[in-house]
Amino acid sequence: MAELTGLERALKYLRMEQPDKIPIWHQSADLSRKLVGCSWPEFVKDPKKIAQGHIEYVRRFKPDMSGIGTHMWWPVEALGLKFQVLDWIVQPAPYPARKRPNPEIYKRIEYRDPWSTESAKIMKEACHIYTEAVGGEILCRQGWYGPPGMLGMLVGVPEVMRDILIFPEVVFKTLREVMVDYTADFITGCVEAMEPNITNICWAMSQYDWDMCPKEWWDVMAETDIACFTKVKQNIKKKTGKDVPITTHICAPNPALDYIVEKFGHLINEIQYWGPMCPYSLEQAVKNFGDKIPIMTGIDHTRTLLMGTPEEVDKMVKDAIDTARGKCSFALGPGCDIAADTPEANLLALVEARGKYGTYV
């Protein structure tokens, strides 16, 4: 088999076909900013610098799948969230419900165009530049959290988890009547910004976690997530004429993976999670659903990749590949964005180790 591009490799993985090599996903807003040598205030205001940093990241570290972003707060700016861009961090303003539950906060949330803010327009332009440069070479994982996650960013995750126990009907009314449409329009815009290289819709989820949210609320939240991503998928099919796969980013320390596969398996084309730091081992995931859906995990981005040596990275990659190879459609990936202080040698060691242990032909 001739060597595939990262995009070709990733699409084969998502179709549960055997690529030439096991694909790798990782990305980093922090490292991308460092690569263009500017502070956060400069970075978030300049679409060319945002794009340039992420393009350089792909060129230097050679992931097969990656993405582009700045920080977590701009997606809900249109709904009224204020944030401060400091030299090395982006800090949201204190949440209005932080000290005392207040149902009126939820009742005041109204639909706004998520792409009407300056931040959104900057990001859309950055995405256009980015996909023009690398969108034909790698799979750009663009998307966002569903309605419950977006509401958590707007009101505060601990606050939403608290309020869902006190006045659940108010919280769920806001999710159904405002956040589903807002989030669907936001994610549709994220994916459309990758035109003409629209290859997937990335669904980030965190609330389906044994330690984060009571299980009795999962089904109600799932209803809003399914409504949102069904709408996004329809929007993208209308735009492209294609059923593009839904990739995932299960950003949770103790995710309910069996629930996620059972509840969303008809919609999603992948399970991506933080395997090395999660009670749900890769071995268990391969055994329980490796024959049903592709699995991406295996990179510990908070310990081995960040603080280890290239030799330790090599062992980490080998262990993950030995566990999954030949038993499921597998990709290597971390639990979240790569930290700014991650050694370049360790990122390069990922590709070298994949070449040694994860080449099929």
C-alpha cells in the first residue's frame, strides 16, 4: 500500500478499514500560540496568527488529525458571557449564579446568532486560512460541546450541576428552547468554516460521567444532545450532499462509555477518551465495543507526554498499540489539548513510535 495522507488514514480508521498506519490525533492552542511567538491578547485578535500557529503545529509535529482553536469562552460570548484575555490565560468573568441559585438567570437566556461576535468572525476567518493550507492533508476535527456543555460554559459547570438538582424544569426548558438551536447553529458554522474540506463533525461531551452528573439526568440531557447533533448532521448533509462521520471528544475523567455507545451509537462514528487516566481501560473498551466502533485513546498528555522522556513516550505508544492492534479500529490520541510546556522531542517521539509499532503494511 502506498503511504496515505493523514486525512486518508483518518477516514479509513473511521470507516473501520485498515490504513497503512495507526492514525494520531493531537492539537494545542497553547503550543500553536508559542510557535508564532505572541501573547494571548495578540493571538486571539489576529486570524492570520491563529491559523499560522496551527498550520506550523501540523507541519512540525505531523498529526493525522488536528484542529484549530483559541479558548473555551468565545462560543458563548453572543449569549452574554464576558471574559478577559490576559497575557497567558483567558479568564471568564465570575458567573452570576456562583454564590446563590437563581432560576431567573436561566429564564433570561435568549437565542442570539452565535456567529455575530467579533471573536466568532475572527475564528471563522482563521478556519478558512487553516483548511486552505492543511485541510486536504489531515482530518480537521471541528465541532464543539452539545447544549448541556454550552450551558455549563455560560452559567458555570458546578452551578448547572447544582441547579439541575434544585429547579431541573427551568434548566431543561432553557436547554430545549434556547440551547439546542444556538448550539446547532454554532457547530454548523464551525464545520462549514472548513469548506471545501468538510470531513467530520466533532461532538465534545463531558456530562456523561459517573463523577460529574447524576445518572438520572443523563437521558434528558441526551435528548437535547441528540436533537442538536441530528440537526447539525442534516445541515451539513444539505450543504455537502454527504453523510459525514461524527467524531467525538469525551472530555471526562470517569466517562460512562457503555452508556455513550448504547445511547449515541446510532449517531457517532468514534469513541475518543482519556484512557491512560480513566478507570475504563483500553483493554476493557476493546473487549466491550471494539467490534462496533473505532476507539481513540492511549496518549497520556498530563504525565508521560508532558513530563516523561522520549523513551517513556515510546513505551506508552507501544503498550497502547499492543493492546488494541488487530482487535479494533484504533487511533492514538490524548484526553485534551496538549499543554504549552510539552517537550517537542516527546511530540516527535509519538510519530516515531507509531512508525515502529503501528505500521500495518
